Amino acid sequence: MRKTTSLRSIISLALVIALLASVGVFAQAEAPEFALLESAQDAPVLSVREIAKQCRTSVVAIETETTVTYNDYGNDFYNPFGGMFGFPGYGYGYDYPGSRQREYTQTGAGSGIILSEDGYILTNNHVISGADKITVYVMPDDPDGEEVTYEATLVGTSESNDTAVLKIDATGLNAAVFGDSDQLEIGEPAVAIGNPMGKVHGSVTAGIISATEQELTIDDVTISAIQTDAAINPGNSGGALFDEHGAVIGLVYAKSSSVSIEGIGYAIPVNSIKELVSGIINDPASVQAQTLGSQIMLGITIMDVTEELSKRYSMPIGVYISEVSSMSAAERAGLTRGDIIVEFDGQPVTNADSLNAIKAQQTPGESVSMKIDRNGQELTLSIIIPQPTAVETE
């Protein structure tokens, strides 16, 4: 009798273990993929005050740190950044041999949108591109509480859509809900929340939808962007543009580099990136392979010559070459450290983005003319467009 009872116990235990194992496998197989929270069709219309109260904690502030290497030629020698940012040495228009490499940390600021309560965050690729460290500041639910700081990791990006997804180790966050950007009408209310100038976390501005299909070029891709007169400034990039229901209808791109007047800001319609964002989280390797592709590399390291730098150092607006790679297309074309590219293929170059956009239009193997400023003298050079180089994914 004891043997029979013992045998039954063993069989019962085996059945339980098998059942639990099968349930575990089933649960794993049926685990739901990430999906954005969608706004209800009957969502109520909210005031700006209500949107701010409900949505501010769904937007985060982002700070980045990037290590920049430069050549220090000593107090009496050439330095590509001489006189800029407090660096010693001669600057634009001088060239001396013998250098020492030094480093400094460049900081940047932007915004992000909380996608899930467990810490997925949406932002612009240009906000975090090249960063060595990404810090996220989450606002407290209690107005009298303190922000919580997290170090973020990069999940995946799409350069062509200027979209990136981060992850922080958090729970219980206030995830944003997403609306339908295809249903927007000119004149309806719009509220932007972000981190303007990197100083005002959770700043709220309000306006209207000014246009729904404005052409905006992000690197070499042109999209139909949302235009708004809600105040948007550097640091707002990666933040949210909300509709009157408190739903995200745009990923703020800040101002176009070609627009210097007030009252014009842009956002990427969320309908154009919803599938991409979900794909980055559910299958980042696949999305990276599809979106990054390859790039034309001229073999130069550059920095923007902004209006401020132009006035301060009597330099033309363009891109300043701080380094030319050996055996590169740029070296073969005769470009040297200290040159400023002001025109490429007959099109003006105002910053790195504009140069990259023009490069993307070129055909490998063709000769393209470019105008440069060298020590105050304008020269025209020709460069052979090299074959694209594959871009490594994260």
C-alpha cells in the first residue's frame, strides 16, 4: 500500500512540474510586445492648465556629456580652437607643427517623452548622438517633490528620422498617451513641454497648429512636419507637442536651422514614427539595420562656425575643418586643417547638417566643386566623392 501511495505521489509531482513548465513556456511565447499608449477617441478637451498638470511628468529633461579631443600647440603655437572656449594658442589663419592632444567635456541639453512606466524614453537622435553619458531628470508627481536623476542607456536610433529611444532603470513613471497626428487641423490648440535652453525642466508653452505639412529636412531626409507658434527653443528638442486632449501628436524638433524668426517651431508627426519607435524597442537590431545604412565619409572632422563665432573671430559662416584624415578624399582634394567650407556642389554650407544633406545627394565617383575660405582667401577645390562607408549599429 505504501509503495502504491509513493508511486502515485511521484506521478502527481511529475504532472505538476510538467504543467508548470508548459504554462511558463506558454506565458513566454505569449508575452505581449511593447506598444504605445493610444489616446481614447472620447478623451475630453482640456485647458492648458489641465494639460500641464496631467502631462508635465510625462516629459523629462536630458543632459549629455561628450568627450572632445583637440590638438594643443602650446601658448605660442597653433590650436584649431585657439581663443575659443578659453583654449590657448593661435586660432583661425595660423598653422604651426608639433601638437599635444587634450580633451574637454562638451555638454548638451534636450528633452524626452516617457513611453512606458518602466522607463522607455523617446527623444531626437541629434539630442544624444555621440554622447558618452546621458542623464535623465524625471519630474516628481508632487509639485513640492524633487526630481529623480537616472543614467540612461541607448536602446536604438534612426538617424534618418532623427528618432532615438533610451532606457532608464525606473518603475511607476507617468507614460504619455499618443494621439492621431493625421487628424490635426490648422488653428487647433497645441501645447509644448520641454527643457528650453537646458535650464527650465518641464517648461510649458501654448499656441496653435500653424501648418500640418511643412517640409523640413532632417539630415538628408525631408518630412512633412507640424508647424506651431508655441514657443520652442534649443533644449525643447525631443520633447512633446500635445493636442487639446493631452495626447502627444508631435516629437519636437525645435527650430529649423534656416529659420531665425519667432513664432515658428517644428515637430515630427507621431504617426510617421509610431511603428518605428515600437520596432526599436521590440527588435532594435532589425530597425538599426534598416534605417542606418551607409554614409559618404569625406575624411574630415568639423565644427560649425555659427553667427556668434563668425562675428567674434571674423570668420565666414560654414564648417571649420579641425582635422583631415590621411589618405582620405578630403586630403586628396587639398583640404587642410583650418579651412572653412562655405559651399559644396554649388549649395551654401551653413553647418554640419547642411553639408551632410548635400553629401547625401552626390554620386560616388563624381567630381564635385567646393568653395573654401583659407586664411581669409576664397578658393575653389574639386573633390571626388568616395564610396559610402557602412555605419556600425549600437
